[in-house]
Amino acid sequence: MEKALLNSPNSEVIYPEEFTPLPIHILKVVHSSDYVDFLTSTKEGKGRKYRYPSVFPPRRSSQTRQPNGLLGYYSCDMYTPVNSKIASAALTAATGAYNAAQAVLRGEKTTYAVGRPPGHHAGYDYMGGYCYINNSAVAAYTLSEQGRVAVVDVDFHHGNGTEDIFKTLQAEQEEPKVITISIHADPNRMFPYFSGHSTTPDTPFWQGINYALGPDITNQEYDRVLNKVLRQVDDLRVDYLVVPIGYDTHEADPIGDFKLTTPYYEQISRRIMELGLPTVFIQEGGYNTELLANNIKSFIRGIED
């Protein structure tokens, strides 16, 4: 992945040691203070040994202080363990997203934040789907201090965490500063199962807009939905765009079941750039590591042209 980015002729690669630190007040707006405190406390664990939640609270439960109970209290699945290194890695990825947004606010037309772990499944007060801090939400909130933002999530899975955060922060606002839109696999058959069902045309923007798709989606079928979404974004007259991009939509991805091809990623980014909006791209999924660099290079070509 790094080589793919270094070989892009019109881009500059900035490394974590050059980042401005992510302000704690932004982190504690995007996520609840108690969740941030919990995540920070995981640094006190024993080395690299992973700890997984084993108990999840029923809906009618009280808070707990017991360490194993806290893991389940702040988790939505068993895919997202913690050890003493996770919080630092997640904070570094989120700091990259914050700096990408800051660069756009300074006048850069486009930035691309590459980080691991990913973020779009991390909700207001929970971790999940390999995600601990919501990088896209950090970028979107940072931009929203200067204007209106649309988040268009094109990962294979629903951006449930991003939707949850801005639904929590903007509940029932008629004019939300951040609007979340997600194109993804139908949750009736794919993670995260409990969110991301297709919304209706009269769904309020503060609730999040979702397009849930069936299996074996081709480039042409995906393109029709993408064009509909981008027309919607254009009509919204937002000031900034955040795009969580996942390459798990590729035909050879071991987790997804869409049929998008490597050349098509160039078309996705080209379509997005036609909006003419200052844009932050955020790296999310993509689990065929042998093809990931090629997919990224294809996507970047559409940005640079």
C-alpha cells in the first residue's frame, strides 16, 4: 500500500510523526467521554495479548466496572479485541484523519487518510468491526466547524458507527451539519446486521440515508446507485465531502460478495471528483492484501486526473 502511494506522481505522503495531535475535545465529542476513558485505560493491559469480550449486556442493564464486563459493555461484537497497543494505534489513525481534514480546511482540494485500524463501525460509545475510533467522524466533525458536510460511505459494509455518532449528536435537527449516506451490502445477510436497511425518500437526513444492495453487484449496477447518491449530494449543496472508501467491494475480496473490478475504482473516484467539492478520503476495509495496492492505485488515478 505504501509503495502504491509513493508511486503516485501528484501526491505527497505525510507520515504520523509530522501530524498535529488530535485535540482531545474533538475525540470526546465524536465519542462519549466514558468510552474514550475506557479505550485509554486499555493501555494498562499486559503487552500484546489480546482480550476479547465474553459477556454482552442485555438491553436493560446497569453499568459495570469489572474489566471483562467493560469489554462487552463497550463492544458490539467479538471481532474487536483490545491489548495495550490498540488505543495508541487507533489514536494514530484518527489523528491522520484529523490532519487530512485540516489540510482541506487550509485549501487542499483532496486528501486521503490511510490508517489502521479502520473506523466506520465505531459508534458514539462502542467499538466494533475492527474499529475503535471513528476516523471518518473525526474528519467530518472537524470540517463541520467550517461548513456543511456529507459523508458518502462506499465500503462494502454499512457505516453504522458514523451514522450512530451523528444521529446521536444531531437528533431531530432539521438542518444537520453532517449528513451520512452509505452504499453497502444488505444487513439482512451481512455485517453489521442490525443497521443499514434501505431508507425511504422521506427519511429525515439526521437519521442517515442508506442504500442496501444484494449480492453479485456489478460495476454497472453499482454505478447507477453511486450516481443517484452523488446527485443527491449535489442537491444538498454541502461545503465538504468525506468518503470512507473500502476495497472489500472488489470481486476477489474474501469477505464481500460484490463484483466490482479494479479499473472501476478509478471511475468511482472520478465520479466523486466531478462534484468539485473539497474532499477527504478515509481508508476503510479491503481484505485481499495481494490486490489492495492495485485497487488503491486505480482509485487514486481518478483523483489525480
